[in-house]
Amino acid sequence: MNFLFPGFLFALLSVAVPILIHLFNFRRFKKVYFSNVKFLREIEIQTSSKQKIKSLLILAARILAIFFLVLAFSKPYIPASEQSNGFQRQAVSIFIDNSYSMETVNKEGTLLDEAKRRAKEIAAAYTINDKFQILTNNFEGKHQRLLSYEDFLSAVEEIKISGVNRSVDQIIRKQQDVFSSEPTSKKSIYVISDFQKNLLGTESATVDSSIALRFVRVTANPLPNVSVDSVWFVSPIHRPGENEKLVIQLRNNSDKQADNIPVKLSINGQQKAIGSLTLEARAVSSDTLSFSESTAGWQQGEIQIADYPVVFDDKFYFSFNVKRNLPLLAINETGPNQYLEAIYRSDPFFTLQNTPVGNINYASLSSYSLIMLNEINSISNGLSQELKTYVQQGGNLLIFPAVNGDVESLKLLAQNLGVDIPEQVISQDIKVSSINTNHSLFQGVFERIPQKLDLPVAKKYIRYSSQSKTNRELILELPGRGNFFSQYNVGEGRVYLSAVPLNEDFSNFARHSIFVPIMYQVALLSMHDNRLFYTLGKDKSLEINKVSLGANQTIKIRKDKFEAIPDVQQAENNSRLYIADQIREQGNYQLVKNDSVLARVAFNDDRSESDLSYAGDSEIQAKFPGNKLQVFSPGRSSLQNDIEAVNYGIQLWKICLALALIFIAAEILLIRFYNVPKPQLILS
């Protein structure tokens, strides 16, 4: 047994006071003279014996009361087995999980309220000289230091729910960083959480062996929960007035079936569609909602479901751009091609610009969604390099070769792009042998596929090598796996390569019924579909179309009264905005330059918080194979005593204080109720 304040043991000398009082009876006796005391002797002996017993009992009660009272002030304890020096100065880091799952409730209220109470109980188990760090999922700068006990209590009260969540290895690494300023202190880490499975992450966490690692579990009542998991469009093409099909995906995060969950779709604050879904336990289900948007420009959408009592994941935000037109560029050798003109001039959505090969504005190439090379006889090295850069950065290139032109220049372009290389010109009638109806170009083209399709015929064509088999998707195939019309993925963009030009002397492709849907789809699929949404805590940057900024101009992210200025870095064909942790609330935001809206972006909370599945103690222990981890599940009792027992061993001062009071009460009872009979005179 050890003592927290051994100096108080000197007060045990006060035990001498009742002993001295007992030894020296200062009571003055009155003498009574009798002529004969023979008959009083027996009564004197009996009375004296009982008086001595009472005095000894009172003396023992007084001694023991003083003894245990002194021990109580000395604070005795039985040291913990692993304790080295339990009463040196300590540095304590306490993490409070303030993710959305901590909004769930139990008998004590919300889990966050209980976590804050547990943090205060932990701090109360330490001394006034110890220092404390409070940490949350936000990793705020003001929390990256050690606080006094009073400042710690104030910081705990300020904690609120946040959409950010972290893995346990990230949390512990952050907690260990604060200990660098306290090399001589005894260090302890506490993590207070409901310990959802997603908190554990995928990597094993490492903790310094000199740091005590302690987890405190707060437990929620079992609750059902359905969340909006994701959304996407069936088609990436958004045109004014066209019917849109939006797929929504819901996830049932509980072990019970969820029946008829209502779903509502709103675009720009107006309700566009409704539906309902029934989900099996732990199942994912999708539904398609149709709507039309007649106006061009940026649109902001919101999916909402009704699912109580867990509601933090019942809304999902997204944004998309309905373009007014699609700019296309045709680079011609001799003049505009009649077939391209006929297709793209008939639809006002397409804006086709023709330019001769000798008058290309290279600086404007990135502004076109699709560039078409129309029978260019000779492709210069400069044009070849510009087209390579354009495609690698997300552009789409369609090549109709000049069969009678310079095949070597086309070969150089093919080599730069990494596509099949032209080998020779073949003068032979040959018919396309098969069509890849599963390709995205034919999505929605065929209501049903005929048994015998009438396919194009080539009279004179270019035969290509097959060096890019792994990257080639044959769309129209010649016998022997030959290329008639193929797609290649190059960098961020695509290359479409034809074996024939748009000329009736070489093929009937330009007049064939399959030509129109192919050209429409090539153009439409060249549209760059912006991301529908970003995830808070994961996506640190945004990509938008390239924006030119003046010396005093900035781009701002704005929503209602919130406004932030991201860091902007310019790339070849886009601008990247770094937001770090500036955005903390889900919703639709505007990207604003001066007073003009450049784009709309949507942010959603990480849906990993929606799965209210919790890790067991064995799973948590397995995360720290090389450390001794203590997991507390205090229930409704206070955590302070448990922490004190771990830090200092078993505390005995309360027992000593109780015993001191018991012996004081015993003394009072002895004096009050232990009566010694008075001697009686017996006369004869």
C-alpha cells in the first residue's frame, strides 16, 4: 500500500492525546468518610471493572477514529500492477467523436452529450497540474495544444456535430503529435466513440509503447436507418427540353426490411418527381426518376427521403450543366464536307465550325468538344503534337483519312496518339462483317436488332496494324478483325479512327443508315460531364473549365451567408480549386467570379456514417496487436473511479474516511448508552 500524501502520516502523533487523557484522569474526587466500609468492597470491585471496560472501549474508538482520519487525508492506495510512477505530471489527449452517428440517442440523451460528460469525468480523475488536449474529427488548429483543466472543460462544451469523420489511425497519429512538447510527462490517449466499424479503417494503427491507450465506448439504442447512397444519370448528355433519367440508390443499413420509403426529387427548389422504394435488410436498391429541364445552364438538384429517427443522411445534393450548344471543329483539306454539314447543321444544338488545315487557331482547340480531321493529305508535326495534347487532356478526335494522301504523316500522328498505325491502302470491295451493338455509341439506337443487318461496304480503304489491341474497341469490324471504325482511349480523351473517308468513291459509309447515329453519338458523347457531387472530408479539390483571372480577381465558393476563397491552380485545359477543409456543410454551392456564376457544385457527407454497425472489443483489440489497449464500457456509472483505479491503483481513502466516522459514532454511542451502575450503600 502506498500513500498519495505521506506527509499527513505525521498527524498520527495526535493519537497520543486520547491516550494521555486516559492515563491521567484529572477528575477530582470527593472524599466521604465511613465508620465501616467492609460491606462496600464487593460493589466497588464490580463498579471499577465495568468502568475500566467502558474507558478502554472509548479510548480504542478515539484512537481508531483519529488513525483512519489521518489515513484518509494521506490518501492510501494499492498500486496498479503496471504502474511505474502514477503521480508524475501527466499529458492526456482525449478525442471526442463528433460525427453524425453521435446524434443517435440512448437513455442518457444523444451520444455526443454522453461523450462530453465522459470526457469531463476522465479529466476529473487527474490532478490540477496535469494538462489536457481535446480533439474532434475537425482537427481544428485551436485543439492542437495542451490545456489546463478549466480551459479543457470550456473547450468540451463548444463541441458540436460535424460531417467529417476520421479513421482511428488518423486520430491517434494526431493525438501523438501533441505529446512532442511534453517529453517527461506520463502520456495517455483516450478515444470516446460509438466505434462504428468504419472508424477502424483498413490499416493497423501504431502507438508508442510508452503511451497508455484507452477507448471509451458509448452505446446507442438500436435504430433502423435508410440512406441515400448515390445518384447518377442514365445518359451524360444534358440538352434543353430533353427527358432526363436519374437513377437514385438507397441503402438499408439495418437488419429489418424498410417498406415504402418515400423519395422526392427537386430541381432548383421545384419538385420534379416522386417515388417509393422497399428495401430488404442490409440491401441496396435503385430506382429511376424521369423529369425534363427546359432551361439551359447550371441546375442544382436534391434527393430527399423520409426516414426517422436517423435523418442526417436523408438528403443528397447534386448539380449538372444543361448546355445551350455543343461546339465542334472540322479541319478540312479542301472545304467543308457535305455530309458533316448535313448532319450537324440540321440540329441547332450543334455548332459546327470549319477551318482549312493551313489556318488553324491552336489556342482555341481546347474549347471544342470534338475535332474532326477530314481527309487531310499531309499532317504537320506541329498539328500532330497539338492534337496529341488535346486528346490527352480530355479532347475527342475523329479521323477520316485521305486514302490518296500522305500515309506517312498519318502514321506519325497514329504513333504519337498510340493507336493502330496505317500500313497500306487496299483497293478491294469488302463489306463490314459485324457491328458492336454493345458499344456506347449504339446505346438507345436499336429498339431491336435485326437478324441480318445491312452493313457498309468499302471499295478502297486503309488497312491498320493491330498493335493497340488492348486499347482498341472495334465498332464496325472488317473480316479478320480488321478495323473499319474503332475507338481508342488516349489519356483523358478518345480517338475515333475510320478506315475510309467520307467520300462515295471509296465507301457508302457516308450514305449508310448507320452513319447518322454514329456521328450523333460521337458528338454527344464528347460532352464533358462535370461531377455530379463531391464528398466532404474526401475530395480536397474541384475541377472546372479553365478560368482566366486578373490580378485582383478571385473565385469564391458561396452558399447563403457562407463564403470561402479556394486556392486556384491553372492546368492546360481546366482550373483546379483546392478547398482543403473549408467546406464543412453539405449542400449546393456556387462558384462565383466577381458577380457571375461560373458553376454550381454539390457536396454531400460521407455515407460511411450511415451504417450503424459497431465494432466489438475483439475487433478493436485486433487493430492494435502490439499495444495493451483498455476498453471501457461504463454504462450509467461514473468513469472517474475507473480511471483513478487504472492510474493510481485501488483508492482506499473513502474507506478510511467511512471507518473514521464509524468510530466517532461508536464513541458517541458508548458515552451515551454504556451506563455503569452507581454504587449503592448497603447498611446493616
